[in-house]
Amino acid sequence: VVARCVASVQPEGTVLQDTDRDRTPLEFVMGKEQVLPALEAALLGLREGQSITLDVNEAFGPYLPGLVVHTARGNAPENVKVGMQLHAPNGIIGVVTEVTPEEVTVDANPPHAGRTVRFEIEVLEIR
């Protein structure tokens, strides 16, 4: 499937993907888990030229409070600052959300976890 796609986080509308802006259409093979299952299901049966708007709740998974870690300031790099990515020994990547003289808070949730993503899709071609 080749499609035009605009994906935005709701309600504020922050654009995550715009194939017109990026000049690269979304291309994927149905049934190969290359796109979100809800998106693939919604596209099933559409023909070239047809379009849909789909809101996917928790498209990036639920927000998990357990993925927010508070650690002693001494456990973080000396130059740690808010927005910095930290890599844990177990491979998990988190973003620093707060730094105090005593501790550092790191959130390993995906940036848009727990949010609704709106997909505006037009099928351009079916191969």
C-alpha cells in the first residue's frame, strides 16, 4: 500500500508525520506489522483514492508511571540536564525530566505514550 499520511497528536495537533511535507509517501505491506494494527485494520478494504481519518488511543502504548525513575544525583553524568537522553545498562533509554541538587528524574515512556494520535490517510496506490 502506498498512502498519503498526516499523523498528529491530539488535542494540540503536533504533527508527527506528514508525507506531503516530507515528500515521501507511506509505503507498507499489509499483514507484516509495519504500521499500527488499528491503522492496518482501518485501511483494510479501502481502494485507491479513498481516505479515512482515524483516532488511535494510546497509539504508542499506555503511559506507565513505573517507567519514571528517581535516582541520586551522583548516579547521573556530571553535565546532566533536562531533555538529555540517558542510556541504562539494561538498554532502556530515558529522557531527563527534572534535575535537583539531590536527584535526577528520568522518564523511559515513549514521548507520546498515553496520547491519542489522529491519522489522516489517503490510499494512493495498491500494489
